Amino acid sequence: MASLADKTSLDGALPGLRGLPFVLLLIAVAAAIFAAGRWFGSSYAFFVGYVVLQYIVLGSAWNILGGYTGYVNFGVTAFFAIGAYSTVVLNKLMPALPLPVMILVGGVMAGLVGLGTGYLTLRLRGVFFSIATLALAVVVQTLITNWDFVGGARGAYVMRPKVAPLIGGEYVQYLFLIMLGLVVVVLATARAIERSALGYGFAAIRDDEAAAEASGVPTLRLKLIATGLSGGFMGMAGAPLPFYVTYLDPASGFSLNYAVNAIAMPLIGGTSSWLGPVIGAVLVGGLQEYLRVTISSAVNVLVAGVLMVAFVILAPQGIVGLFQRKKR
Amino acid sequence: MDASLDLLLNALISGLLLGGFYAAVSIGVAISFGLLDVVNIAHPAFILLGSYVAFLGNTVLGIDPILSALIALPAVYFLGVLAYQVYYVAFERRDDQSLRGLSFFFGLLFITEVGLVLVFGVDYRTVQARYIGATLNLGLFELPLRLLVPFLVSMLMVVALQIFLSRTFVGRAIQAVAQDQLALRLMAANPIKIKRIAFGLSIATASLAGAFLIIIQPVEPSIGREYIGRVFAICVLGGLGSFPGMVIAAMTLGIAESLTATFFGPSWAPAVAFGILLVTLAVRPSGILGR
């Protein structure tokens, strides 16, 4: 639990004291979830839970850029896979490195790529950034496929340790706990952004970028902050993946499912607040797992796409928006 | 020395022919993105749909893939009209094109891909036609008909569309619609109807481009994604909406990819388009023949 405590102190500093009760609440909920999982003791539940948590992180990361500033990143797989492959590389070079360090490195790598892409394309209209990210996914996949050190097109095997460090039990429990910690960090960050000057700057960009620029909002700098944070969290979400799947090849690491889910979940849940991606990830992730078990894995993939199209047409404010309208 | 010169010449020629095919792939986006300002990132999915229509026409009915694409043209046109109508009602009218409009097309792309996987599976599919295996030997170099036929039909299509856009009333209205909708109204043309026609046309070109694609290479549902980067690289490099610029850009990319594939290996070719796209966006976002 030491790693968890470190992250929270880091996060508590970000929103100041106002955000502290929220962070404590998040930690309490996370601890309760983990305790319930331990008590339930089924490794299947941990495996499924890990995927849902991973999508909460991915969806929230996407939402920091997409939902708050309105810039659409289609290259989720690129950032996610950069995180995953940086773990493959680190694990080959320094197998003794603890997983949280690997996650940090993966996050920094993905964040830097986000900054670079953003720097080149964010000065133009938003669609050019979106198109560049689409192409980025293809080019990163090409690079990885041609890189023999990480297995190239054949893929790489990663040994999953048998026993979890610190907490004991199966290793998947450790992965679950780590991802739970990431969820706490990303949600605390997202909520802190929403309530800070940064968040108002983001919203100004989303609503009318020209007007924001004219009234002195440093739009490019804010957009770069959003892109770097968003890309970094996506990389962090991907970093533990090699240990989860134990075999990673470009085709599965760059599967379009990750991108579609990461975009569909915030849009379904609602892009205006940190809660939206959580609702979307839990609902869609749960539904997908149910369909995968009961019908087939091809159909479960289709669900996110169909739901996303249905929601953007019929309920553009997502599930959160439906409830907000009722309140008024 | 002699051998590498020969290699270079053949790479240039096949790159040029490939560029002609890329022009057919990109012209739909040149219309929808360049002229209508509709960012249809699902265009490659429609191209793939065209490939499978050609595949069905070829294997079930035994007709030429290009001919089956031509027969399917009206149906594909109406598919495009329908897609635009949904897009207009749900996003353009609400002024919500950027976030949700883009996600809508991304969803369409994904649904089409998974749908094709469910129907046809992930195996590579090919078509049969007399010109697919043959080559035209011109002494110095060889022209594979597999590339030459799509190149010629594609150029024909580009020229025909250019004439349609510059000579007819509807064509001129399409060119005007993104610039000044009010002026269009004053000319007694309904901008929405004009955009519907134009979008239908842009999707219809995907039907032919799809037939070319399956003639040139075996097709499976996920290869459409490789074309997103290419198509938009070509359109941006060509200067959005300019057909001559687009053709030049398509040839440039075709040659660059062909050279890369010849001298560095084919697995590097997909990265070329992205490089060109990034450099263009960073250095000259208006493209080579941009306004």
C-alpha cells in the first residue's frame, strides 16, 4: 500500500486543500473495492475488474483533452502501446525494476509523444490534430513492427511473476491494485482540473477558441498541457498490459478496440465531468464482458461502436447529461 | 549500378501508377473534406465496402470488378446521401461537428470494419480478371496491367469530376457551398441539397476506388485504416479541394512509398504518409496548390 500513499500525497498537493476530501473519499472507495475483491477471492473477478479499471483510466485520460478542450484524439492506441512497449523494453533491460517505476516511465514517454504531436499540429484547426493522431497510431505500429528488440511482428513474451509483491496472493491482484491506484490519480487530477483556472481555460478553448485567444487565454500552452497529461495517462494505462496479457504483439497492442472504447466510454457516460468516463467504462465494460461470455467476442467489440454512434446522435450529453437535465 | 538504375526506374513507374490509384482513393475526401468541410474519416471504410461489393460481383456473378463497382454506383451514392442526412440532422444543424461529428464517423469506420469481419471473416480476399496477372513490356521497364488499369480509370474519373464541377450548375454550386451558403440560396439552390448530392458523389467514388484496391492487392477488413493517413496526407498536401493539387500529391506519395518499399523494405511504407502529413501540417498547412 506504500505506492498508493505516495501518489495521494502527490495529488493532494495539486488541488490544494479543497480537493482533499474528494481524494480521501476516492481512496476509501478504492480500498473498499480492493478489500471486497480480496474477500471474494476470485481471480476471474480481478481479471475482469482490471480491464474495467484500465478503461476508466483510458477514458478519463481521453476526456481531459477531448471532453474538456474539445480536441479529438483518435490515436489512443499509439499512446497506450507506447506505455505497454516501454514496459517490454524495461523488463528486458532491467527486470528488477518495480512496476510503478515502469508505469512512470511509460507515462513520460507517451506524454512526450503527445507533446510533440501537439506542438506540430495544435496550432491548426482541431481536425488536423485528429487526423494526425489517426496517422500517428499507424506510424507507431509500423515502428514497433520493424523493431526486432521488442519482438517485431512476432510479438514478445513477458513473464508474469507468480506471487504479488508487498500484498501477497496472485500477481493479478497486484496489477488490479496498481490500476486502482492509477484510477484514483487520474480521477483526482481530472476533478482538480475541472475546478481550477486550468479547467476554465480548457472550457474557453472548447467553447470558442478565437474568443479565448483574444481575451488572453494562452491557448497553445493550455492545449499542450492537456495533450501531455492525456497522452501520459494513456501510456500509464498501457504500461502494466504486458504483465496482464503475458504475450504482446503489435496487432493486439494496437487493436482498434482500445481507441474505440476509450472514446466511446466518455461519450456514453458524458464528457463534461470526471464522472462520465467512470459511468461509461463501468457500464460498457461490464456489458462487453457479459456479451463476451454469453454470445461471442466479435459481438462484444461491436457494442462500443454502436452505442457510441447511438449516443452522439440521440444523447449528445451522455448519461450524466440525461440526469442533469432532469434535475433542472 | 545498372541493376539499381533499373530498380529505381521500375520503382518510379510503379509509384506513379500507385499514385493514380491513390488519387481515386483520395478524391472522395477532396470533395467531402475539401469542398464541403465534412471531415469524413470513415471514407476508407466505404472504400473497403466497395472492395467487398466488387468481390461479391466477381465471385458470385462472375463479372469484372470495375464493372460491378459501376453497377453498384447508384446504391452507394444513396448510401452517401443517407449518411450525410444523418450527419446534417444530428451534428451540422446543432453546430456540433468537431467532437461528436468526428466521433460519429469514427464509429461508422469501426462498425463497418467489425461488420465486414463478421460477414467475410479476416481472410484475405482477391478477385479474378484477365488483366490482373499480365504485364505490358516496354523494353526498358514493365507496366503491370494490375496497376495500369486502375490508374487509367482513376484518371478518367478525376477528369470527369473536374469537368462536372467546373461546367455544370450543380458542380459550381458544390464548389460554392462551403464558401457562401447565403449567395447559393439567392441563386435558388438549397445548400443542404447541394451538399447531399456532393457527399453522395464522394461516397460513390469510394465504390470505384474499392474495386481498384481489390484489383491491386488482396483485401481484408482492417486494411482500410492504413488508408486514413494516406488519404488525408494527400488531401492536405494537395491543398484541400484542389483536384490538380490532389493528383500531384497522390503521385508524390505513390512514388515516395514505392521508393521506400524498394530500398528500405515494404514494412516501412505506411510510415511515409504520416511523415509527409506531419511535415506539411508543420511547414505549409495550405498544401502545394493551396488557396
